[in-house]
Amino acid sequence: MTVEQASCGPVRIAWTDAAAAHPEAIAAVARLGASQRARHAGLDPARAARFAAGRLLLVRLLAEFAPIDGVALTSVCEVCGGDHGRPRVVGVPVAVSVSYTGDLVVAAAVSLDAAGAVGVDIERGDAASGPLDVLAPLFAPAPPPDLGGWTLMEAAMKADGRGVRMPMAEIRMGEKSSSVLPDGHALWLPGRAEAVEAALVAGPAGYVLSTAVIPSTAPVR
């Protein structure tokens, strides 16, 4: 399984194609704790392959920050308490995020010394392809974003923790902001006093990749 990597400031990012299950990915699930093994076992083959690939990416990224013996992941939903929420690391002070589009899986990690939370999003297409008319109802009466803007918003919402549950028409793209991420933008999310910082990242050909961080001085949900 080929894994490619990139950086955006302190954020480390990796991606891979999960078209087929791989023994190394299955082993990564096994080492991250009982909840991850149980979650993987309950998925259909295609989703299980993507899930395992994402955990392999996380194991590789986490190893760049600290020894990962004894590290585990939890994924408790912050709304219902089910085991399907965003991943959280137990054992090392690192925040992580995972995103999927088709068989492509991307993961991001950042030290909690550098940021309070991280989000990552990837979509197939061209960042400058024009407004996404399919999203118009979500953003009315404002115009919908283009694909680059949408991935910035998705990454920011994942870093925030509420995801698409927030009213997206109230998200505002602010000024350039590079306190954490090079070429970042400040995104103002409804219900959050501090801006989230998001940036486009050079990723795999034919895809648009973004990451976002909650600055470490801001409150984390």
C-alpha cells in the first residue's frame, strides 16, 4: 500500500488508496484498541478497507510525534455517544482527523502544542471549477462556495467538532490568516467566538485537499 505525505505548517498529512484490504492496515486497526477493532469488524468490506487504511495512516503519522506503544483511539460520538464519532488519541498529545472520498483516504495529525484540534477534507475535482450549485440551498441567500472553499469549510467544521450539524449559511470566510497554517484563511463558524484557520494543501492529482486547525489559545468543543 503506497502512502504519500505532505505538511502544512505543523500539520502532517498522509493519503492512500484503499481499494483493497491490506495486512498492514488490518494490523494498524488491531494496535489502536478494542473499540477500533470492534468498529472495523462491523463494517462491510469496502468501508472496512477504507477504515483500516485510515487507521494505518494515523499510526504512521502518530509515530512522527512520539512512540505509539500503548496509544489507542476512541471515536465516541459527541451527540449520541455511539462509537462512530471523530477519532481522538489516547496516550500522546496529538489531534487527528480522517476524510474519505471514494477509495481515497486522507489523515492529518498535529501536536496539541501547536493547535487545539485539526480537521482535514478531500474532494475529487478542481478547486477553481466555479460555484457548487448543488450546495446552493444550504448557503442561500449567499452564493455557494467553489470546491476549494467547500473543502476549507468542511475541514474547519471537522476541526470544530460539530461537522455539518451547524447552519452552513452562517459560515463566513474571513481575512488571510497564517498564525498556524501557511497561506491560511480565517473561517468564522456560527457559535464559535474564535476563528478557525484553514488552508488548501497540495495533494493527489485530481483532488482538492484542505486542512484546518483550532488555534491552541481558542476553546475546543
